Amino acid sequence: MRRHRVAVIDDDESVRTALVRLFRSVDFETFAFGSARAFLSEFRDLTLDCVVLDLQMPEMTGLDVQRYLKLVYPSLALPVVMITAHDEPGSCENCLAAGVSAYMRKPVESTALVDEVRRLIETTL
């Protein structure tokens, strides 16, 4: 059985590093990207089980990424967990309406994030 594969996209290097360590500590194969564009440039070459995506990023937000994926790959059944430090009114609703699977506020509690990602992966397999 292959390991679960998760992509972490966050422009904050310390957050990205912490999330990569977290997922690797539970034996997930983890891919890290510092920007939405970096992720999208490699997306087609990756086989992923879940994406953990920062909402607030320069150039292209996490919501922009989610909308792009749904537009370009309409039948894609890839769970996306949106994380954010800036919980603006309506942002959770906007993300869920765009097809995001889960929405979590930073600082994200490690066990809760891993449990949510595992749950989402198991329901889409």
C-alpha cells in the first residue's frame, strides 16, 4: 500500500516547514510549495490525495487556486483543506462554495489537521 500524498502550499516558510514536518512525521509523502504558481506549474505531474492550501498568498490566493482547479479539472475529486490566519467575514462560506473540503484557522492544531486530512482521503478513495 502506498503512502498518502499531500501537497502543502503556503508562502510563509516557517508554516510550510512545520506542516511538512507534521505530515512526514505521520508517514505522508509530502510536497511543499511556496506559491500558488509553483504548485500549479507542477500539479499535472503529481498524484495527490489531498492539498493543504493557505488562503492568503500574494499574486494568487488559495481561493484562486481552488477555483482554477475546479475550472480546469471539473471532475477532479481532490480534497482541499484551506487554512488561514486572517478569517475574514464570509471567507469560510466562499471557500466551501468554491468546493473546498475543509476550512481551518491558523494556528492549526496538529492532530486536528492530520485527522481531517486522513478523513478526507479515506472518504475519497
